[in-house]
Amino acid sequence: MPKKALDVTQPPKAAHVRAAYKLARERFAALGVDADQAMRAALAIPISVQCWQADDVRGLEVHEGAVDSGGLQATGNYPGAARNGDEIRADFDAAAALIPGKLRFNIHAMYAETGGRRVDRDELEPKHFARWIDWSKARRRGLDFNPTLFAHPMVKDGLTLSSSDDAARAFWIRHCLATRRIANAIGKALGSPCINNIWIPDGRKDSAVDRMGPRHRLLHALDEVLDRKLPHVVDAVESKLFGIGCEDYTVGSHEFYLAYAATRGVALCYDLGHFHPTESVADKLSATLLFVDKLLIHASRGIRWDSDHVVRFTDELRAVCDEAVRSGALGDILWALDYFDASINRVAAWVIGARALRKALLYALIEPFEAIAGREEAGNGAAKLALVEHRAELPFAAVWDYACLWADVPVGAAWLRDVAAYEIHARGERG
Ligand code: RNT
Ligand code: ZN
């Protein structure tokens, strides 16, 4: 007899979720942690969600010819990728209903809506993003921005702001200046500062011999771009270890941007997929926050050569969130997601990653930190270790479930049903 298939998306009863939480809250209280407070704090942290998961980083531009992807390679051909701004927005509306807590949205300059007209990147204006602004305003969500320095014919020999081609470098400087003006208009319109993050793909595939020249040019180009502070913009710069096609040398390396951010007073972006696989980004938070004002975290998950897998509740992610909370640095850290997987349902990819980050933030906020740190301070290493281990046995799941209930989003895996229903609807429209 075939077994009846188990419906794993069946949500738990709300009364059970509440009862489990009541017991869990007592366990945490016994360790000096206020679960209610942790839950509220975790849900209040804005997470900026990347628009580019919706369409595999294709963008909405009108191109004249084929352009190189510029080191960002989305792989997979799962059906249903969004084909225009309206579809991206509809997809995110569907995803946002399944993610607990405060959200922002994060767009790139290549998502300009120009009414079918070709507007080059150095001529972009705030009006080309009016529809994004209106949508964000209606949903009371902040909107973040990025200049797009890839997938364009002015990327010369893999270089943009660091190019020795004066015309190309000037073009990208104009683009970056235009995008800062746009970010400022966004921040002003929405009454919430717009994070404008600069990432460039510049680098060389093999055995670069001139490593100083491009960095020198990048330094001066950035200084020109960031010369004037804008009141509604948080400027950030993002490093990378290597990219596809620039395995040997990345102009904007970690050391370059760490020093740049520290000396220029801009935010430093740590993309979790942009470091050596065994290098701990978590450990960098306290070290660098003593010298830079703000950090932007691009939550991502590297696997082998790829830095952009869907975020999960991994040791690495938890370690970063733990460090943010333990360092008392939540006020200095901005949280964003950065990945793109074209091989699975893209709405689900958003939901999985955003829920994972929110979960990791809650997990960090509900740590019995005082109790554990007290043992460390007293030199009792064994007790500290025992408590660190004990943390993993605490009924965290009951708190997370309750947080979802409280935030009015599906508990457990029940959100998969909503995504499946939306997929049928979207597929009807998109074919
Ligand atoms: C690329 C960087 C960058 C991009 C987005 C699209 O390696 O991580 O943040 O992913 O700007
Ligand atoms: Zn990134």
C-alpha cells in the first residue's frame, strides 16, 4: 500500500506556537534574556532585499548590442524570471508577505525605467526611477541604490573607474555622480537615507604586472565621485577577492577599500562571498568598526568559485550576526542580501534568504550573552564553553515560530504553499 504523502507545508496550530513560546520564554529568562524584547528588536532591523534575484541580474535597459555579463554569472534557467519592472515589483510584493520584519528594497542603475527610450548610464536622472520610488512610498519601504559598472560597452578591457582610457574612466565617473544624485533624490523622497553602494568588476584574469596603476586611478576616480557629501545618501564601497574573468587581480581589493573607507568616511561593504572560504568576516566587524563609521553587510553564501548562492542559516551567517550583536554594533551595521540563483523559484530564493538572515539576527539577539561573557571575563573557560554549547540546545525554534506568527507571516514551511500559488499565477502570465 502506498503511504499517504505527508504534507510538510502544514502550518502548526497557532495555539501550539503560543504555548511553545511561553515555555521557551521562561528558559531564556532563566539565562537572563528577555525573549519578547529580542524578538521585537530582530523584527525592527531593516533588511534590504536585492531586486536582481528576480531577473538574474539582467536589468531593464534597452541595449543596442550584446554586452558581456561583466563577471556576474547567473546560472540556471528556471522558468518565470521577471521581464520588466512591474513583474519585479509584483514578485517582491508576493515575497515580502512571507518574510517577517522590516524590509527595504535594493535596485541597480540598470533597472531604470525609461519608457523604451535608450538613456545611457551617464545621463540617468531621478525621474527614471520614479516608479520604484512611488511603489516604495506606497509600501512605506526604504529604497537603496547601486551604480551599475558592468554589462556595458564602456567596460574597457575589464576596467571601469580604474581604466587608463580617459574617455571610459570619465564616463564611469559621470555615471557614479549621476547615481549619487539619484540616490539622494530617492532618500529625500522616501524620508529614509538611501544606501548607494559602489562595486566595480575591475581586475585582470592572469598575472597582472601593473597593480599600482589601476588602483591609483581608482583612488582618484572615487575621490572625484565622492567629493561632496549628499544629505540623503549613505555611500558605501565594496571589495572582492576575485571574479569570473579576473581571478588573478581585483583592483578594489579588501585592503584598498578598508583603507579608503577609513580615510574618506564612507561605509565599508562586506560581501560574505568575497573572501577566502576559510576567512572569517565575523571577526572583521569589531576590528574595522573601530576605524570605519558604518558597515554594509551583503549577506551571501559562497560555494567554491561562486560567491552568490542563496543565503542560509549557516555557521558563517550566525557568526556575523553574533558579532554584530555582541559588539553592540547593530546601530552601525546595514543589512542587505546579495545573491542570485536562476535555477530555482526566484520568489522562494528571496524568502529563504531573507528569512535566514532574520532568523540569524534573532538567534544572535537571544543569546545569553551576559551570562557567557561573564564566565569568559572571570577566566572560567570551561563554563564559557559549556554555555556556548548549551545555547544550541535552547528552544530557539519556538521563538522563531512565534516571531513569524507575531509578524503575521506563515510559520514553518507553510509559505511554500503561497509561493506555489503565486508561481501558477505568474506562469499563466509569463508563459
Ligand atoms: C558583485 C557584488 C555586487 C553585485 C551587485 C549586483 O560581486 O557582490 O554587490 O552582486 O551589485
Ligand atoms: Zn555584493
